[in-house]
Amino acid sequence: MFQQKSYQAKQYGPHLFETQGVHAPKWFVVDAKDQVVGRLATVLARVLIGKHKPTYTKHADTGDFVVVLNADQVVFTRNKWNDKLYRDHTGYVGGLKTKTAREMLERHPEEILRLAVWGMMNKSSLARHQMKKLKIYIGSEHPHSAQLPQPLPAGAIRHTVVSRPKKKIN
């Protein structure tokens, strides 16, 4: 009896994905306003890796591009604005830099979401390449209108409203 061959994605050139055809990556747009960071990051990581497709192959880039808008309006649950710490090391002795989530929101709001998504990816050269397909913007405008990004399917993102940090009044 004949057995049907299964599809296995192949790496094409330096970009690691098919540029044209049925298996070419799609562009999606996500509004991060009032979205919980961790829950949104799981959805974004799944789309970047390509696990939402039936053609998912572990060693090839089968994921899609994701444009995230309003990254400065994400929310955390509980008291993570003050308790969550982001650590970075300069490489010198005693060079550990620590910032709270509130400080990250003031200085680099897009890095909160980028680091959350990176934490849910495999740490490999393929994952570093897949992270380049994540485009994060602070406002509601983006320069990728030529790619005709579509919204993610409605069931992929949960809509829950949680408190934002209150601005300091000087």
C-alpha cells in the first residue's frame, strides 16, 4: 500500500523561508493595547515560530511576520510594574544593571514585549532569525502597509483589561 508523503519545509537562501508561493510567510498586525504581556507573548512566539501552521517544521523558518502596535499600553497582572526586574550586564566587574518594569516602560516600552517573546523562543540561530520578523511600534502607525498585514484570528488573543501603572505627578 502506498503511503502519502508528508510536507517538510525547506530552507531557501539566506532568509530561511520561501519568499513566494503557498508557504510564503504572511503578515499579521496585533494591537497590544490593554493586553497582558505574558499572554500576548505566547501568541506572538507561536506565530513567529510557525506552530500555528500545519506545515510547521522544527529546523526551518515556517513562521509569519507580526507587527505589534501600541506596545506602550501593555499591562501586567498584580504588582509586576514594581516587582519585575530586568537585568543586564555590561561585561565588566560589578556591571549588573537592574531596572523595574515601570522604568522599562518609561525608557524603552517596546523592549518589554520583545524580551517577553524572546523568553518563549528556543535559544538558537534560527530563533534569532525569527525574532527579526517581529516588528514592535509604540504608536498606532506602522510603515508596513505595503505588505497588507491582516489582523490575527479573533480566537488567538484574549481580551482582558488589567490596571496600568499610574503616572507620577511631579
